[in-house]
Amino acid sequence: MRKDDIMIAAGLAFLILCVQNIDCTSDKSTQEGTPWNYDYTRYHPVSEISDWMERVVTENPELVSSSVYGETFEGRNITYLKIGLGSEGVQKKAIWMDCGIHAREWIAPAFCQWFVKEILLHYKTDKKLNEMLKNMDLYVTPVLNVDGYMYSWINESTRLWRKSRSTPPEGCTCHGVDLNRNFNANWGTVGVSRDCCHNTYCGSGPVSEKEAQAVTQFVGSRVDQILCFLTIHSAGQLLLLPYGHPHISAPNYDELMAVGQAAAKAMKAVHGMDYRVGTSPDILYPNSGSSRDWARLMGIPFSYTFELRDKGEFGHLLPEEQIQPACEEAFEGALFIITYVHDKAFHNRTEIGAASVARAFWATVLASCLATMYLL
């Protein structure tokens, strides 16, 4: 067995021992010490997510702020949480993460909430995380497609709604646009429909939708600051990199693949779930107009789409009992990418491989267990 494999195996054994002896992972994320006694293992409607965001800011003013950066078609606010520590003399960079661009993918907003919770739980005890928050701000949008997400909560007949809720064009009776086909990235060329009743209707033109405009304007004005763009979806257990067009490759394709594959290994180490890595044409289907592709075209060097659980049994109706394991593994993948991007920018470090995955795994396990021991 290789040394790197031994490190990972040892890490897994340590995790099992940790769980058995101090209950690192409870069946509910509402144990004492977890922020605000909020149930992170349930899906929540917009009203509850909005209340949660307000409480996050109120109870963590030294770390978290919020801001409205856009408005939906129906006039609702699009709000991000900004997470970062003050640091004098540092030219801070940023990470972007959005969830819920497709209304029916409820696990995505659940993950954004989980992600924020984990950051808040561990930033004081995890030296690496603390360092990263001094050097970078995290911009997290828990629900981007607010109108569509609210519509998907009405009843069973609307549960699988995907698009926004904008009014149909003249001559059509179907509402909404697929927001992830509406960005100005090879817009309307492949993997879209011009039929307004289709789930992949790309809109009347690039960035025709207010939600896409909000992201474009905010992120576009900070391209030099943002190092990484992460957009969270479901399902399929995939990690997609640019581009969706089959005849276009990202200039840093090899690095994107290597980092993505290492992140997938980190995710598998949590619950044994496989995540495939590649461009959309290679492992899913061609598409155009995605926010991921737009971000890379704008010059943001690292841009990924996370497609969370599962591989088809439940699809977009992922049971609530899978929220915690899905979020735990996705958190490790996202954290691996964020850590790599940070270290490349601030330490000129570009190490990728099993050894770095093992070290990231060990660090995460130790931080989690120590934090839990502190809370007990």
C-alpha cells in the first residue's frame, strides 16, 4: 500500500474511533453549541431562511454581514451573506457561492446554510480557516432564484418547478426562464431551448432576467477580487468545470481537473460517495449560458458547479435524512477547493494529490472532533 493510501486509511480509522467515542457526528445538527438551535437537517421555506440569515448577522457581527444586491422578477430581495474577518494591511480576495438557482433543487439552499454553519462553528478553533477568513471574504447567496423556490413550496404540483417566475413572452403562456441558461456565455448555442414552455428555455436574450443581472453586476464589478466561483445544484453527484460548449476549453483545464478530482476524493472520504469530475459535455450534456461558464469567461480562474446527491433514485426529491451526509461531503469538497485557491494566491502553493487530500481530511477531522469535545 502506498504511503498516501495509508494516510487516508488511517484518517478513516481515526474518524470511526472519533465517532464511537465522542459522537463527532450527531443525527441532528441541533445539539447544544450549534448556532441558534436551527435544524439543518430539514428543508426550510424562504421565510425561515430569511429569518435565519438575519439571526446569523445579528449574532455574529464581528464576522458576518448581509446585503441586498438585486431583486427578483416578482420584487423580492436577493441577499448574500458576507463572511470574513478584519485584517489590516491585507488586500483581501473573495470566494463566491450561490445556491438555489434552480427552484426544485432544495438540497442546494440546505447546503449553503450548512456551509455557513460549519464556518461559524469552527473559525475560532481552526487556524487554517481563521487565516483564510482574514485573507478572503466569502459571499454566500443561500437562495438565488427566490421566486421559483417559493413557487416550488406551494404544493405537490409545483414541487419540481425549475425556472424563474418571469412573465411569458408574447404568444406564450408559460412562465419563467432557466436562469442557468441566461448568462452571457455562448448564450443560446447548445443545450438550450427557445420554447418558453421548456425547462431549459434560455430567455429572450443573454442576461434578460433580473436574477442573472444581479449576479452579473455584482460579481462582474469584483472580477479582480474573486478567486473562485462555486454554484451549487443537484443532482447526479458531479463536479463540473468550464465549459459547457463541447468545442471550447478553459485555458487552465488541467489544473481545474486536478483540483476537482482531489476535491472529489475528499468528498468520497466522508461517506464513500463517488463524484465524477469533468466538463458538462464530457460527463453530463452540452449546455450554454451557465453562470459557471460566464464566471470563467470573465476571468475568474476557478469556477465549478457542484451537483449534489443523488444519482437517480430520488433525484430532486432527496429525503431529509440525506441532507446531513450530502452536506457533510459537499462541505469537504468545497473547503478543499477554497483552501487550494487560497494557498495558491497567498502562499504560491499548488500542491495537489492524495497526500494533500489526506492532510486536508486529517485537519478537518481533528478540528471537528476537538470542537465537539469542547462543546460536550
